[in-house]
Amino acid sequence: MRAIVVGGGVAGSAAAIALRRIGAGVTVYEAYDDPGGPVGSYVSLAVNGLRALDVLECLTRVQVAGFPVARHRMWSGSGRLLGDVARGRRSEDPLHSVTLMRADLVSELRAEALKSGARIVTGQRLDAASDPRAADADLIVGADGIWSATRRALDPAAPQPSYAGLYSVSGTSGSVPNGLPRDGFNWIFARHGVFIFLPVPDGTVWWTAQVAAHEPPPDPAVIGPAELTRLFSTEARAAAVLGAATAMRAPTPGHILKPVTCRHRDRTVLIGDAAHPVGAGQGASIAMEDAVILARHLAAVAPEAIPQALAAFDRERQPRAGKLAKMDTSNRDAKTAGPVGARMREMIMPHVFSRFYEKATGWLYDFDPGAIPAPGTG
Ligand SMILES: Cc1cc2nc3c(=O)[nH]c(=O)nc-3n(C[C@H](O)[C@H](O)[C@H](O)COP(=O)(O)OP(=O)(O)OC[C@H]3O[C@@H](n4cnc5c(N)ncnc54)[C@H](O)[C@@H]3O)c2cc1C
């Protein structure tokens, strides 16, 4: 099987490893040279994503490149603890969620893909609809992210991303301000959105301000440290982290996508954000699950049976991705709740969140993508 993978981000690099495991010849085309591409922030991987990494034999190297995060805490703007749960796992699960820079995750996946014999061509965009380099491929995997051109090639009427009503600004602070937790993924519901801070083992703090705004920032340069400090001035803990900031990245507008109805045709299939951008801190994990399950469906399949295998892959993935997309919508609504919603949250959450969180998310974290059969055994 000769496979072309469009996009060498999380989904594309993971797919390259998985497809090599079933003996396919794989070439990845990636538009950017830098593995960080336009998204220079960190990603948090829940245990379902870590299990996919384990199947890809990349778990240890990703754990080493990142750090474990055991707890997930929700705070009100005034500093009241609203919930404290196991981060990205069931509480009894000994496997802990890992956070690392997206660029480091992509670098580790690409290193494993190269080691397993995939070819990765960086700095080159590929348009699956017309590119001669894709002409004689048996399989085209569209792993080209939320702005996927492969999606448009499959269906010119496919939805386009639209602004989600939130933009993110990430940065680093030199130390943990006094009085703040020294570990965990800490999420503060703020007047203007959500502020997340995450103490790192080296003593620094990674943070993200997710700002609710009807329009994306017209001029990214306007959203400097002074403006962020103004937006989060009523949340003392957020203001303290911002006060210690040593670096800040440009704002990234959040995007949503209406459900994509055409996700595969003939020899072409979409995976990762190209097919279903699920947000909710699960995009990278779902992209890696996709890669493993795609390879499982394609193992020992003759080229003429690829269209049926892609249809079976998509049937297996869609219910899970659809459920997650719904969860993402309610997460986003919580971030833009307004003052009445915020007061309700402060009254109700301390009583229910920690108790019901695991029941509500167990289905997500329990998922096991299954093994990839070795060539000739599928
Ligand atoms: C600020 C931010 C924070 C996030 N935090 C988390 C988190 O904590 N946890 C989590 O699980 N997810 C998180 N996500 C989501 C996660 O990053 C994505 O869901 C995940 O990266 C999807 O992977 P992907 O490979 O499908 O898409 P992408 O990572 O977007 O990769 C697509 C790749 O395709 C390349 N490309 C595009 N078009 C072409 C073309 N025509 N030819 C060649 N190459 C092309 C792009 O350059 C890119 O490298 C976050 C996203 C953002 C923006």
C-alpha cells in the first residue's frame, strides 16, 4: 500500500507511524518546516491519548518530553475551590495525564515516524485534489487540520471554520506566585473568560488566557501584557501569574466547525481536526486514536478494498467524535457564561462537580484503541 499523508502535525505524524506498522509505504507532506507550525502552545494529553501513544511505541519518549499532571482544579474568580478531580483519567488510573509543548509532541512523533521508515517532506504543501505527487497513491490521508484543503477536495460544500467567540493567549511566568498551588492544571473562571495556569517542574508556570470576545482581536499587537492584566484584574490569582510573566505568545483565535458530513471517499480519508475538531482538551488525543484505528482497519487490506475499510473506520470513529464535539460546545458555553451563569456555577459546582465528574467523563478516558496487527496477521 502506498500512502500519502497530507499534514505532519499530530494526526499526520501519528498516522505515518501507524501505517508503517502495517507495512505501508508512507510519505508525509507538511507545509511548515518548524514542527510547532502556527500553534506554539502546550497540549495536555489524557490517558486515552496516552494509550494510543503506547500502541505507537511513543509513550515513554512523550512522557520524558513532558511532565505528569495529577490533578485538575476549578476555581472561581474570587479564589474559591469549585472542584478538584483527577486530570484526564479516572482517579484510580495509575497512568497520569501528560502536558508538553505541541512542538515537542510533534517532534517526538516525527522522530518515531522517520525511525519506522516513513518519509517526511517539510516545507511543502500538497493539494490532494490536483497534485501529481498524490496521483498514484493507494491511500490519501487528509491530516491537514481544521483548515483542511483535503476536506474541500472531498466536498467543495464542506463547512469552513468560523470564529468561536474566544481567543487564547499563552505565555510563561518565571515562578509560582506566593499562595498559589504548586502543581496541577488550575482553571479559573474569570469575568472575561477562563484563565488556566500550570506549574511546571522547573519552577516556571505555563498559562493560557482564554478571552471571551464577540470579535477576534483586530490587531494582535493590542493584546499585550497590559491589556491581559486589565482583562483579568478582578481575578487576583490570574493577575499574580500575569504579573510574573516572562514571555507571551500572539493571540490565537479559537475556531469551530459545523459537522463534516463527507469524511471519506474512494481512497481518501480525513482524520484529526480535518474530520472532527473536538476541542475540549482532547484534539491531540483523538487525532492519535484516529491514527491507530485507521491502521487497524487497513491492516492486510488489498488496495481495491481500501474504500470499504475507510468507511468502516469512519463508522467506528464518528459516534465518539460526535459525543466529544457536544462536550466541547458545553465547555465553551461555560467559559462565556456571563455574570448570572457565573453566580449559578459558584453555588452549584462545589456540591456536584467532584462527585459527578468521573461519571460524566469515564467513557472518554476508558477508551482503548486496540493493537495494530503486524503485517500479514490482520
Ligand atoms: C491553542 C491550542 C491549545 C490546544 N490545547 C490542546 C490540549 O491541551 N489538548 C489537546 O488534546 N488538544 C489541544 N489542542 C488541539 C490540538 O492541538 C489539535 O486538535 C491537534 O493538534 C489536531 O491535530 P491535527 O494533526 O489534526 O491538526 P494540526 O495539529 O493542526 O496539524 C495539521 C498540520 O497540517 C499541515 N497542513 C495543513 N494544510 C496542509 C497542506 N495542504 N499540505 C501540507 N501540510 C498541511 C499544518 O501545517 C499542520 O502542521 C489545542 C489547540 C490549540 C490551537
